[in-house]
Amino acid sequence: MDFGQIYCQKCGTKLTSRRLENEGIIPYCEKCGEFRFPMYNVAVSMIVIDEKTSQILLIRQYGKPQYILVAGYVTRGERAEDAVIREVKEETGLTVSRVSFNRTKFFEKSNTLMLNFAAYVRDMSKIQPNHEIDSYSWFTPQDARSHIYPGSLAEEFLRSFLNEF
């Protein structure tokens, strides 16, 4: 069974697999005598929506031409909802007035559990993107569907949200 974790994070010993009652097969460190549950990153991505116009913010980053959603990592001890508010503020300068949960998906490439939210803002004109954003555009929901990076997790989150919206 592949848990994406080969060595003990405490002592570096190669992990074995052992059955843990009511949990199943879990990585186990023989040296520490402890089970090592899989570790992964946690991040949030946001469908940023202007409350007045219902337009959706899509951004471009890191020199790539594709439009994606605003996203960022949850820091240790931080609530996911607080990470949404913080990341939107840091990257766009916008103040989130309301947050609602959309869905989650594990992203294997970066060993990250992605938590997706809708983040509502009151005034899209106050946007002040930081250095992490190359460019941005506000789209109607229908136009956002056609401009989001095809085949991406951002597209999957956006489409699932709009299908329920």
C-alpha cells in the first residue's frame, strides 16, 4: 500500500505496514514503535466573486498564460476559512465579506489536499494585486467557464461551483 511516505518523519527509519485496529493498514516505525499517519500539505483555492456584479476573478501567475483561481497554503494552526480571507487580501488587496465551502480534492502532484471556497467581496474596484499575480480579469460566470485553464483543478472547482450556483 502506497501512502506516499517511506521514512519516519521523526527518526528516518524506513516504515513498514502494520494493521491498526479500526484504521486498517498504516505506516509503522519499528524503531519509534509508533504509527505514522500519512502527511500532506493543505491549501485553499478561491472562487472570488464580486457581490454586486456576480463577476468572478481569474488570475495569471508565474509567467503562465492560463487563467486560474487565487490559491495559497494554510499555515500551521490556521483555520481554512481564515486562510481564504488572508490569501485573498495578500494577493489581491480585496476584503472578503463572506466565505462558503465548495469542495475538496487531493492534488497528487504536490501532495496537497486542496480545499475550495467561494470568497465574496463587496467592491471589485479596490483590487490591488501583489507581486504574485501577473495579470487578472473579472469575468461573468459563463465567460469564466470558457477562460479557466482547461483540465486543471481550478476548472474542476469552478465548474462544480457554477453547476450548483
